[in-house]
Amino acid sequence: MIKRFFVHGRFDRQITIPAPDLNGRLDILKLHSKDKKLAPDVDLKAIAGDTAGFTGAELSNVLNEAAIIATKSRHEEIQNEDIEDAVRKITVGLEKHNRIVSDKDKKLTAYHEAGHAVVSRFLPSQKDVKEISIIPRGVAGGYTMYKTTEDKYYVSRTELLEKMVALMGGRAAEKLVLNEISTGASNDLEVATGIARDMLTVYGMSDSLGPISLKVDQAYELELFGEEVVNEVGNQVRLLIDNAYVTAQKILSEHREELDKVAETLITNEKITAEEFEKFFEE
């Protein structure tokens, strides 16, 4: 969050206010829950641990939404499930049970989300799966949620590379199983491309370009560094994305049986919890 302060006759000053850490989130939740009736089993510390990256306003909104959900569900107290549903609503959007989805689209969404989840499970640096759903929420046809139990201030090159692999898991599953690709991966591709670009131009994580910042406000400004640099950035971005896609395909090919089980369960039940997801890999 950025706060701007204006002083008459002087330049304005910007102060960046970081998102609260675990203890800060816990204090904020305690503050905003004082006027709300919580069920005895509601663990605010667990909620704080599961909302890494949330701002104070978002945490307040979580409890307000949870209160509304509890009222609609005729709960006398706000329960854990009300809070978890509020987190989903804020991060993913409102569930749309009335949206009619064809069997073909349902199968494609199931394999897409299963692809993300299965690939992520075999990437050491990626977060554990919390829930998978093919019930439409907001503009998304489905989603894969991950556990956010820690605050991170630095991200390694390995984590960024594996994040791209996880993002390509949906598209890789579509291609592997259905021999088809859809527009459902558009946001995944956008995020993965952004990560690859930042690795090269912001974080200096390229052996060929070296430890140099090429951060610019507009893409055309890269031309100031020369045509060779511009071409190299483009080639390296494409190489990173291609490698991530190939790695995702390899993981899914090696774990095709689990991929099918997860997707088939999603088609039948529409949701899979963290515990249910892990059972597919116990054998």
C-alpha cells in the first residue's frame, strides 16, 4: 500500500506501508472481531496464518463478510466455515451455482485445475494445495487455492521458476489429456510471462544479460539498451516459458493416474479438500 502526503510548496512524498506480518494480522483480527460473536472453535491465529499478504482493510472485510454469510446461513455465531467462505469470496469471487456449464467445459475445467494442483505438489518450493473447485466464482470457471502460512519478503530464482511451472500446469493438462487448449489459461500465461520478464529485467537473474536492472516504465524504453538486449530479453522470456511448459507436461505424464483421479473426482463432487487431495498420493 502507498500513502501519499502533500506539503504546500513542496514535492509530495510517498511512503510504502507493507502488509502486516503474522502478529500484525492477528492483532487486526482481534480488533475487528470485538463486536462480533465468534464460535468457540474459531482460531484467529490460524486465520492470521492463512491470510499472509492480506492488508488490514482486507482482514476487516473478511470478518464483515463472514458475519453476513453466518447470518444468511442462520448461524447464531460466526463459524470457521463462514470465515473460510469469506476468504474465498474476497480472493476468488462469489460462487455462481446458477451458471449452467456444459459437460465438455466441466471436464476441461476439471483437468485444468487438477493440472495446477498435481504439478504444484511435485515442486518442492510451491505451497501445499488447500482446495480445488470447479464451481464458478467471479469470472473464474474454477480455482486451485494454496495454503499461505508464512510471510515471504524474498523469493529465490528457483521459486520463481517453479511458480511458472505450476502456472503452466493447467494448459499442460488440457493439451495432454484432451489434446486441446482453451482461453482458460490466459491469466496463467499473463502471470507467468510477467514473472519471466521481471526475472530478466528487474531482478537480474539472467546469465546472458548479467546482474543488471533493465526496469522500464514502457516496453519500448528497453530499446535504449540496444537492439541486441531487446532481442535477448524476448528470447530469454520465451525460453523460460517454454521450459516451464515442458516441465509441467513431464510431471503430468509421470503422474497421469493421479491427474485422472483428481479430475474425475472434481467432475463428480466439484470440490476437493487438502486432505482428500493428499489421499490420491498415499499409495
